[in-house]
Amino acid sequence: MRAEFPDFRLGSVLATSFTATLTERHGNAVERIPVPHRLVDWLAANGLAVDSCTTAQLDLARELRESIHAAVTAAAVRDALPASAVGIINDRSAQGRAAAILTPEGKRRWRLNSSSGVEDALSVIAADAISIIAGERDGRLALCASPTCQAAFFDTSQSRTRKWCDMNTCGNRQKKARFHANQRKTH
């Protein structure tokens, strides 16, 4: 990872990890893929390595990211899915030519077409979003309890009661704020 950019928030669910490339959406937003080579870095960190990315492909990726964010947020609060977001997710999913490959260790890996790697990677992310929004995976969509974040995440905890998109960031910040507020009350 290049030091001049904020770290990625990597999770176990590809689609919601992708939406976390823009964080603190209701505070001081942090763009984690501000330039094309940063998208290349993020894709590589998530098993979708591509050789390069153009500004136009970065724009496609951000459009997909925002569409997934809108759709999973609506699904998490049980609202109707935005038609424009659904259309973009479906288009990106259908445009790719990625193939699922089984590794000797029994894991799934993605093979991307060398001529259009970014588009293929975006199709994998869109297909993952479809899978979680459609309820095909064991878990529930939820929104982070942090008022500045409110990121959508996929809760696979046993009780399905997770409150934070990431305990190491949003959860710790909220617990520290609560602790300091309680300290001020007692002094």
C-alpha cells in the first residue's frame, strides 16, 4: 500500500468492503480510492488483481460503489431498492467476463480477462452485491451505529446484533466518546 493514501478497510464481504472505499460519509468523508492506481491496489488486496486502471474505469468503479451503497442501505432499512442503483449493479454484473476458479486448497479465486480486467473485477463486486441484497448468504445487512459513518455492512455474527462496521475504527471511537462524556459528568 502506498503511504500517502489512507489505509483500506478490508472486510470479509467484497461488496460492502468496496463501499468502504469512501468512509465517514456523514462527517469528513475519506476517499480511499482517489486515483486510478489506488483502485488497482484495492482490487489486488481483494484478490482481483488487474494490471492498470484508467480514469474512466475509476469513474465506473465509483458509480458502482455508490449504487451498491444506495442499494444495501435501502435493503438494510427495508426500503425499496433505488431503480437507478439496481440498473447500474445489474449492468456491471452482466458486463464482466470473470470466471470462478477452484484452487487446490478448495478456495474460490477469480480469473479476470486480461483485456478488460477492471470491468471484470467490477462484475465480481456487483455479483457479490446481488448475492447479499437478494438474501442468498447467511447474514444480515445493517448500518453502522456511528453517526458520522452509517456504512452498510454484512453482519455474520452469531447473534446478528453487531452495531459497528468495524470495531477497530467506529466502535472504538464511539466507546471512547462515551467514556470521555462519562468522565466529564463525574468531574
